[in-house]
Amino acid sequence: MLAGAASAHPFLTRNLRVVHFAAEGDQLLAFYRLTLPLVVGAGVVPPAVDAPVPPAPYTRPARESGAAFWYADIAAITADPQGLGARILAGHTLRADGVPLAGRLLSVAVHPKGYVPPFDDVAEARAATRPAPWPAAVTSIDSGYVLVDAAIAYTMPPGARRFTLSSTLAPGALGEAGTVNLLVDHRGGGAVFYRVGGLLSEPVVIAPGMLEGFLSFIGGGVEHILEGADHLAFLICLVLGAGGLGALASRITGFTIGHSVTLAAGFFGVTPAGAWFAPSVEAAIALSILLAGLATLTGRGGRGLFLVTLGLGLIHGFGFSSALRDVLAADGPNVVPALAGFNVGVEIGQLAVGLSVYAAFRWLRQTGTARPARVLAVSACMAVAVFWLVQRVPVVWAAALG
């Protein structure tokens, strides 16, 4: 969940923030889990070449092979974990009826990779935030492989149920630019999931009811399409090979059926367990772009392309499922609405991209530049796909041998 090999799927290497909300009397309990760069990296900018690596709290800056790194300062973390909790408290604002809620830090725990306890429900989150000794076996670790868990109690106004959450925390140069957020509201007796991207600089509304959580996962599916460079390249090749709206609908439908099946199968773990499988999916996705591009440039496929796109959709579905698994446990409550919402969002994103590209090239036909533009766009997608294949095939080979 904290890192991965080179991939066009953004969820694999992003900063992580998970928050469980639970009611306890007149208090709102919030259990936070954040990657260390997100807690301490605000304001840290990438250093110039050969310039000293700027410091960040609770880390040790270093430069190796010309690249800047920030290792966890284990001595500082073990001496003052409460300081990290105070940063989480100060870096998040909860408001009910427009009024900020007063928060009180209850406990903090810091976990390096390999020693991270589960965090899928309130009971696990409560246990994970209890102070724990730093593992003696971990003497050096990159800050991106460290999680900070904190329990904070907020006083809610009488009768208030809806509130907003915003944050000023940022990873700076320590982590990836994007952040995956999973917010879980347990106050209604069940669990409502909110899948939100970004740093939460804009307030997110947390309200009782499953609909809001469902809608947030729709947004997550749309975001995954728009930020997944490989999926965008595949869609562009697919759309530019369609002679009309009927052919476009057939191709999109085949792709949709295929990826819907493997999205669910991959999410629930119905996949090969070998280390080779995930990088093989990434390599196969790159290959699918080449196949779609060739079919577009040669004009081959016709009606049979429905079956081809269905098969390619099966491959892409595993990529979608890996994104969803990074923020949602397969055995958690209300998984089906979240899975359905994410799938709907993927379809909305695909349709938006597909229709936009189709409309743009219909307009180019009127100017007489559609054909060269089509060849240029598809060729560019294929060139990138070749680059991805060169990157990904050795990873598959290494995983298979390992």
C-alpha cells in the first residue's frame, strides 16, 4: 500500500490518509492513519542539484546517487511520538454548523513497514493507535514507509450529525504529489466510505447515509480514469478506430463488460497469488495499447473487435481492482456500494473521454486534418506503450524468477 514498482496506476505510490469516525457520547472520535511524509513534509521543496537536502521534522535528509532522500529519524520518533500526533491534530479542521470543533489528542503510534497493524474498522484502528515500541530490527527506513496512527476526540454540538473535514498537511518534496484518502463514517451503526483524492484543502462533507459514500466512490472511479495514463491511451486508440457512434458504443460496451468482471474478481482476490501477476497485468495493459493502436492504424477488427475489447477489458479490470484495494478492504462493510460506485465512476470517466475525443476528431474532419492528427495521436500512444513495455517486462521476468 505504501509503494510499488513503476506503474501508470497512481494509487500504488501515493501518500495515504485513512480516517475512521465513531460516536462516543457527545464526542466524535477520529482515528487517523497517515504516511509520515504527509505529516511532516509541508513546505519542504526539492533541492537544486548538488544543493544540501533541506531538513524536515522527524527525518534525516540524505543524498544518494544525486537523489534526495528523507529517512525516518528513529531517535526523534521514539523520543516524541506525541509531537507527530500534535501535527495531525493541528493539520486537520473539523467543522459542524460552520464552527470548528475542539480536538484532544488521545494516543499516537508509529509503525514502520513490515510492522503495520490492520486498520480496517474502529476496533482495529483503536488498537493501532495505542503506543507501541519501535521494532528493534528496523534501524533505517525511508520516511515513505512509515505510518503514523493517532486517535483524536472532538466535541460535537448537541444534535449535530453532519460535519466537514479539511487539512493543511502536505507531503512537500518527501512524498508523491497526490494523496489517496479513505474516510469511513461508523456513526450510523454500519460504515459509510468516502473515497476522496487530493490534500483535502477543500472541506469534505461527512454526513450520515450511504448515498454520500456511494457518490464519493463514483468520483474516485472518474479520477482513476482521468489520471491513469495507460487507460487514457487505450481509450484514445479505441475511439479513433471507431467509424461511427455505433462502432464506438460496441467497443466501449465490450470493454465495460470485460473490466467489470475482473474488477470484482481482482478486488475480492480471485487472481493468481504469484508475485509475477501484478507486473504481468501492467505489461499486458501496455501491450493492449499497442494492439488497439495497430487495429486503428490498419483499419482491422470490424465487428470482431467487440470480442477483442472484451478480452482487453478483462486485463484492464485487474488494474482497476488494484487501485480500489489500496483504499478499501475486501472484507469491510458496505463493500458492494463502494465497488458499484467506483465502477460507475469508471464508466462515466470512459464515456467523457471517449465522447470528447470522438467529438474533437469529428470537428477535425471538417478542417481536413483529421487523418494526420489521428495517425499522430495513435502513434504517440503506441510509442509510450513501447516505453512502458520496456520498463515493465523486466519486472515481470524478475518477479517470475524470484
